[in-house]
Amino acid sequence: MSTFVPIIDLTPWFHGDADGRAAVAREVDVALRASGFLVITGHGVPTALRADIRAAAKRFFALPADVKARYAATVGGRGWLPPGVEANGYAEGTETPPDLKESFAVGADAPTGDAAIDAVWFLANVFPEEAPELRALLVEYLGVMRALGDELLRVCAAALDLPSGFFTAKTAHPSYTLNLNWYPPISVTGTPEPGQFRIGPHTDFGTVTILDREPGTGGLQVWGEQDGWVDAPFVPDSFTINIGDLLARWTGERWKSNRHRVLPPDATAPDEELMSLIFFYETDPSAVIESLPAPLGTVAHPPVVAADYLGEKLAAITVS
């Protein structure tokens, strides 16, 4: 078992007694302080749902570019993000080449009634006519992921001995995004440029990221202060979890929003194509996030409005 990115079974949290739940919470606290990452099993999300999404999404990504372009969107929007529009390394101030991926994004679409908020954070989802089964699958998955996201925030509250609803009090009407990331094989992308990745080094921006990934040569790595880039462990039927900048800030930097990257396609695996399902959970856009004071927190950040903070982060990774 990896100690840097530990594997944590959530079965005692969902089905155990108070001692079992407390033990899970302690493990989560240790993981988020050490690396900001963990792998969870026992989460209860059906494997078949994720497999069906992948199969339908692959049919979409295999379409000609001019067909996919009917659903083209910009970073933070809803629809197809073509190659070349995103460079996550920009978030660190590094002028990297664009990321070697395509994405299809859906997310929270129930309007709040605030036109300014809704126009940015609750856009209408679009679904490709050429893969009609995606609509029902993605709507179901969004509901399942939101429920899991809230449950993970309750685990986080328990890990800090806070009231169960401490974090979810600010997710009454949250924004969130699901990216279906397709990482084409090197036979499609061509040889990567120097410093080019499937996803460049970055930290995530929101509260909790729930990643369903496939193993591969060009896979996920997490940054370690002592060991440098470390391959994230892969466990079948698991989710890789990490926290984003907003939750790290919320905890006064007790927990780490850690750098990670997805390696470029490798010539030793010329046919490797991977697909990740990445759910980015945030908060209510109007939520004011204040750092937890000592002794839990160690850094007293100024309060921020979630929408303002996240908007600046998304703008930073958009290739103009």
C-alpha cells in the first residue's frame, strides 16, 4: 500500500460503527496533510455506470472534428473542448505547450435566479445527438457524484472534529463540473513537444476532485517534496480523490492542494488511449470562504468569494 497516496476503504464509514467512522476520518486527515491525495474503495458507485459512460464517450470522441465542433466550448463552459484550448501548467505561471487531450464537459445547470451567477456557473448542458445515450448516463452520474462529494465533505468535517455539516452548509446550490477527458494515443497526437503533457503540472481549484481513471504508461503522477514525481497507485473500481486550492485555503493550509500531472503519450505504448472521468466539486458560488483558525489552520488567508476565486483560476489556464 502506498503511504504517500494511501488506499482507504470507506466501507466502515458507510456501514460501520462510530469507531469505524472515526478511524476512516483519521486516515483521511493524515492523507490530506501529507499529500492531499488518497484512493478510495467501498464507495458504492456502480462500475457499470462508469463503463457505459466511457463506451458512449469514446463514440463521441471518434467523430470527425467538424462534427464535434458543433458542440465546441471554452474552458469552464459546457460541451467539447478541442485540443489546444487548455494548458494547466499556466496555473503555475509556466508557459507550457497546450495539453494533449480533448474533453467533453457537463455540470451543474439548475439556475439560482441570479442572472450574473447563472450565466457563468449554471450554464445549460449540451449533449451530442451522435451519442444520444450520453445524456441519461451523465445526468445520473452528476447526481451520484454530487452525493459522493457531499459525503466526502462530511468525512472531512469528521476528520477535523467539526460539525457534520460544517462544509456542506456551503453546498446548498453548488457549482460543479464533470470533464470526460480523452487522452489520444501518440499515433494521433504526434510526438509531444518539450514540456508538453496530457495535463501539465497544476493544482486543482475547488474543494474536492473525484477522479475515475484508467491505468497507463502516460498516467497520473503526484508531486512529493522528497521524492519528486510519484506514480499514483491504481486500484480497480476505486476513485482517486484530491482536494483543491479552495479547500486547502478553507482549512488554513492544514491540508495540501498538491501538484499533479498526467504524463504525455509514450512511444513505448503507441496505441495507448486513456479516458478519465473527473468531477470537480465546488461550493455555492456566493459562498464566502474563511480560513479555519489555529490550532487547526496554520495560515490565515483573507476571506474570498468562491466564484471570484475560481473564476480567476479558470482564466489562468485558458489558452488565448
